[in-house]
Amino acid sequence: MPINSRNKGAQFERDVAKILNQFFQDQGIDYQTKRNLDQYQQKDLCDLDIPFHAVECKSYKEGSWLKAAWWDQVCSASNGKIPTLIFKFNRVPIRVCIPLYAINTEWDPDPQKICVISIDHWLEILAENWDKYRILEEKNYDKKTGS
């Protein structure tokens, strides 16, 4: 029986949301994410919206590497947040593409300088940098408002 690609993508988004919600719970972060259903009616919205990050999820039967169009999509939907692409192919572990400045918040925020890591490594980076992301967001807000 053929698999409906939209259903497969939606299931992967739900699976990633569960992973993230478990991470938030384990870290004592009072936040829960869920699929952004508005993405089907409106352009340039991410699949999952979490603090400091705009998350796009891709799940495909075959492949070995991310597509440039996927990265472009999450960057255009990021709205000032850190673009985060979570992708997988059948029988291949989940991988996460993030800009380098998500690892070191002092680096230039260039979304074209990227790395690909395991989801476990990304969660470690999230845990380590959570407070740094908050400070960075506050600085960016102050710049926008002139405070």
C-alpha cells in the first residue's frame, strides 16, 4: 500500500514535537510545541515554532543529504529566529541542519554557514545555549525598539 507523503510528513512533525516536548520537560522549560497547522493556509510559516527557533521537518523515503530548497524554505520562514531543518530518510537517523551561530552565539549570524548534526547533539546544544539564546533575543528586541 503506498504511503501518502503528506501523512508521512505530518507524522514526522508529530514525532519531532514529541521529542522536543520531552526535551522541554527534562530541562524544566515551561513550553510545549505542536504542529503549526496554519502552514497549509499561509506561506512562509515553519512546521514547529519553539522559542528562539523556527523548525522545518522533512521526511523522505530516499536520499542522503538535505536539499538547498529545504534550507531556503526554513530561512524564509524563520522570521528572525534561528532556522532549524530537521530531516530524515527511511532507515537513516534523524539529522538537524542549523547555522553555525546556533552553536556559538558570538559568531556572525550568517544563515548560509551551516552544519549538520544528530538530533541528540542538537538537543545538547539547545540545553547548553538556552540562556544565551534568550539574551540574544532580548538584545535583538532592544535593537528593534531602540530601547
